[in-house]
Amino acid sequence: MKQFLLTILFALIIGVSFQNQILAADANPLITELKVFDNDSTFRYLYLYDNLGNKVLETKYYKQNTDWIRKSQNEWIYDGTNCVTQRERIWKNGWVVSYLINYEYAGNLLITETHNAFESGISSSQRKINFEYNSTLLKSKSEYYWVNNAWSLTEINDFRYLTNGKTDSIKTTVYKSGAISEQLLSVFTYNTDGKINSQVLKSKSTSGNTNEWTNYQLINWYYKPISSLLVSQRIKKWNTETLKWEYTNKTDYQYNGNNNLISETYQRWKTMFWQNDSRYDYVYNTNAQQLYKVLSMPIYNKWRNTISINYSNYAENKANLMESKYNFWGGNTDELTNSNIPFLFNNEATILKAKKIEISYLTIIDTGVPTFEFTKSIQQIPVYPNPSNGIFYINTQQFNIQLWSISDLNGCTLKIDYNNLNTGVIDLTDLPKGIYILRAITKDVHLTQKLIKE
């Protein structure tokens, strides 16, 4: 149950790697389409955003012959800048809610996160997380699971901070059947310039009379002089017999003259020496754009290239095509193969398992000028994208739609939805291409809009 504290370590490691693998992007257009080629399957993700750039809808499709078939959908509902609801739906001859996360805030501080799963339309509580703060600093995080019709405490994380606001320690208490089953403590130290220097992981037994913390793991970070670039990270375990730290793993990083990462080498300690595990090498063009990330393995006591991830189709300093290929050892050279591909999704570090990923920035055409004559009680409602391939969206922050209907130009009603889920999604995928009329009703006003399905 050391997962939470090790997650912090992973975030620190992956942050270093991504910072140097892929150049940070400027204020570029938001990604509206992602194609993921995973083994023999091809998936398509379409994204919509609100006017603040918040992601509000992700629709996932899979390819069947030449058609794109709806698979799942994620929707994010906001109150101002705070996401208050995340809803996952799957397609079963209609959109069916499968999972729901609700968020509660005090000001802009998240205080409760509640998870619910759905089966045959019936909701069941799954998980709840409570957050407590000291001013704006997270003081504790408590996690519960729904067991026997009641919330059962499973884990508490208590945070302590230094005077400069950096994390001093995190104590994790794990519960089983209401009793403490495990206790963990992670203590951090920092260099004089504020960079993390070490993390000591300790544990405390719940049996016996001892009340002392026992060393478990030590991680040290080493940096390039007068720089924040990480050059080595070393992990040790505590030997309870010799009462000494012993090496287990290390990762070394090398950079070129432009401070771009050119290699990272993973090794493990074997008796008296470091044994190679794997190595990544990075190749850039003259514009410092990454072209390749090559994985090498120690085969026959030499580094052998096995898989390379190729980055290309650059636009505004961002790679929009990523391909994972065999590189001599392990398969036919340049043949596509599945691997974990790191890339930037709207400037956020992301990893997807695939053999190829394509990114697109499709033009979103906003609603145009009013098409109808309106009275004071009938107004035009903004809908986007419009035109669309079938999925339209209404900003739920601006409009609390109670009911909407779709009709053709002859006035024949084709769809009615009472919007019990308070969703902004209008799905006309099943209707033919053409022009339709949306009529929506809120508590105070009737709204309408012309929708164009291409």
C-alpha cells in the first residue's frame, strides 16, 4: 500500500522526462481530433471546449469497415472554472450513463469527490474522497469505499509543510475493516535552491509493541551544476540486518549543448555492480524538434535498438504524428508495433498505448446570425460546432435546459429529450445530413437554433 507515496515519485520522474522529450508548446489551437491506432483497432476521439478552453466533451468512436461507430463519451460540467460533474457514457443503442463523478468546492478548493457507477440505469456509490485544508495548503486527504451500505474509511493522507510551503512529509494510514492495517511516512528534503534532494519512505508495523518508524526506501536526486536539469536519480532499500542503505536502481540523464535530453539509462544493482536494464536515446533536428525516441535493450552484452517512436508532421512546434516502430531487434525494421507513446495533448504530458497517433485541429464553426424572428420570450441559443458531423453542444453554464426537441424544416418533430442529466450534448448522428431546428426550454425562456449536419 505504498502506492500513493510512490505516485508522487513517479510524477517527479515523468515530469523530468517529458520536460525534455517534447518541447513545450506555445498558445496553439486546441486538439479537436485524435486518431489512435491500437493493434488492429482504430479509434477516433473528438473534443469540444467552452469559451475558456475547458474540455467539455470527448466522444470516442471505433472504426468498423469504413464507418465510425460510437463507443463512449465523457462530459465535463463546470460552475465557473470549477468542474462540478464528470459523466461517462457508453453507447448501447443510445447513450447510457456508466460512471459519474461529482465535485464539491469551498471557494475554489475541492473538498469532496464522489464516484458512482451505473448498472442497468441504477446508480451505486463506489468511492469518496474528502479534502481538508490549512489556508490553501492541503492538510489531509481521506478516501472511503462504499461497503455494506455505508462509507468505509480505507486511507488517510496527512500533509505537513515547511515554512516555504514545500511538502515536508506525508503520512499515510491504511485501514481494513475499520482498523489500521498499515502506516507509511514519506519525508522530503530540498537543496538550498528549492529542488528536491531526497525522499525517505518509512513504515510502521501495526503488530507488536514497537511504535517506531522503520526505514524502507530512499530516493536521491542529483542535478547538473547551476541548473534544474536532473542528471541522476538513485533508489536504495533499507537492509534491516546490516541497518544500512543498499542500492537497488538508478536512472542517469544526459543532455546536449541546448539542454535537450539526449539519453536516459536505467540500471539495477546486482551484487557488486550496476547492470543495464534499458536506455532511451533522443534525436532532434536543427530546430531542436524531437524526431525520435529510441528504446535500446542490453542484448548479448551490447545495447541493441528495439523500438523507436518517431515524431513528425510538426506545426507550430508541436508533433502531430507519432509512430511506434520496430528498430532492427524484435521484428521487421520500421514495422508498426504497439508501445507506450508519450506526447503533448494541449500542452499536457500524456501517454497512450498505440502503434500510431494522429492529431488534428479541426475548424469549429460557431453559430451564425439569427435565422428567425424572435419575441421577448424566444431567443437564439448558441450551439457548437455548427455545422457538425452529428454531435452538437450547448454550454451548460449559460443555459440550464429542461427539455429540447429537434424538428425538420417541415415542422415534423424527430427527437425529444427531457434532459434529466443536465447534459449539453445533442446527438443527431442517426439523422441524415441536412438542416434541423432545435427548440430548447429553460425555466425562464424558450430558445431556438438552426442546426446543420454535414
